[in-house]
Amino acid sequence: MNDTLHFPPATGIGSLPGTDAREAAKAATGSFEDFPHLPELPARGPGADMIGRTAGLLVELYARVEPSGWRIGDRPGRDTRRARSWLGEDLDALEEFTQGYEGLLKVQAAGPWTLAASLELRNGEAALSDPGACRDLAASLAEGLRLHLDEVRRRVPGARLVLQLDEPSLTAVLRGQVRTASGYRTHRAVDRQVVEATLRDVVDVHDGGPVVVHSCAPDVPFALLRRAGAAAVSFDFSLLTERDDEAIGEAVEAGTRLFAGVVPGTDGPLSDPAGSVMGVRTLWRRLGLRPGLLPEAVTVTPACGLAGASPGYARSVYAHCVRAARSLADNPE
């Protein structure tokens, strides 16, 4: 549930380029000394991607790779074993670089609605097409996350865990924009109350711990996420429009932390750190919020995961996020 705590000023989203778990853990823990995260390395192949990795966490539900994507099956196969093996490698590396660490530590998994939009049933349609399948998937995910969080606590006993649910498909689910297998139609929109209740059930698994919901799609439903118990919302700042102002203002006033994705996730020239957070200051002025509240309300992140970036750029982005957050704290005006 919503947890009032002090979030550090900067962190990463989750995915990084490359295939070396130790190198990734070193980057995530070394760059964000007070808010590291468990890295994901999709370049290793199916099972290391967001959907495959989360499918590997499911309890009594299994998924395998088909030409069309991930499909729910009857028993654990090679793809499930591979997903679990890679997660184990990543946890080993994280454990190595967090010896004696005490502080916030973030772990990520696909949220229930992105999972329902991405995993296929036996007939090839998304689980989203079947309300019963959506319920089973959410329950299986909740139990899998509970076990995963226990495992991370065991390995990094001094850490206070933050759970991030990745929900890039959430807006499409709410709007009925997820395509059917044929591609000619879309699945009907899911009722907002059902979406909210399901999210709340998964958020509640983190038993009092803070949950961040991340989406780098436009039109993030801030109010819905807040009601579902998210302590923070993570988003691509460049996709905000003035239509989002009211929802963001309400979220900040209700104590919801904003994880503002202000640094591009793919290679390109980086502006100076102060320039990267200029838009955040402008938004604050537009909302009439107290400048001193900025560092208390905003954590600086990349705009999205960095799986598509070069390793050098990814390291630069992490350092840039830290400097940009410092600039925001030093000069909130």
C-alpha cells in the first residue's frame, strides 16, 4: 500500500544493454549508491525479456516461446528453466555487489495487465480476451512476486525493497487498443474498476512496502494508479501534455512520488544535467507547486529501459540522472 518514505533522487528503470550480469549489477549499484535496482538483460534472448522473465516467476502457470510470442502451457519447459536460470544469475551478481548494503533496492516485473496483453492462451489469443484467465494470471503473478521478494530479502537482508510493476500496455488495455491475433480487430476495453482492483491485489503483495508502477506509454492513468495503492508512478516525461497537469498536481498533493523519465533511453547527445530537468521545473511553475517540494516529490530516471542503448551510453545516462537530480535539489527554482 501507499507508503510515506523518502525516495532517493535518482535510479534506473530496469533493462540494460549487454549480456554480462556482473557488469550490469556493478553499473546499477555503482551509479545509484542509495537506490540501486536489479538489472534486466534482454539481449540474452527469450526469458531475459520483460515478459519472459516475469512468466518465469509465475506459480503453477508456465509459458513457452512460440513464433508469435509467449504462450501459456501446461508444464515448465526449457523456456521457463532458462528464464529462472538467468534471473538466478542476476540475483547472484546483485548479491555480490550489495554485501552489507542497507537502503532502498528496486526490483521490477511486468504488471498483471501488460502480462495479460502479452501472454497468449492455447488458442493464440491474448489472455486479455478471457476474464477468467486474467484473474488466474494475476493470482499466479501475485504469488510469484511474493516468493521473489522473499528471495531478494534473503540475499540482501539489509535492503528495503521497492517493487516496480512495468505496465506499458495499461493505457491500451483501458482503451481497447490491444490487437487480436489476426491483427484486424482489438480486444474490448477492460472496465476501469476491474483494472484498478486487479492492480491493487498485486500491489498488496508487497505487504506495506512501496510499489512503483512504470509506463513509458502516453496518457498514464495517474489517478487510477494512485487509487490502486502505487506509492510512485514512473513515466516518460517527454510524453506528458498539459492534459495531464491536473492528475499530476493531485498525485503530488496526495504524496505520490513522481519518477520522471527525463533522459532519453537510446543513444544521442545528452544536454547538460540542468537542462534535462528544465521541463520538470516548468511543470512545477505551471502547477503552482512549491519549488522546495520538487526534490521531495521527484526521482530522476531514464525515459525508459536502456536495452536498446550502447553500453557506454547507458553508463553515461546513469551518471547523468544522478547529476540532473542534484541540479534539481540545488536549484529547484
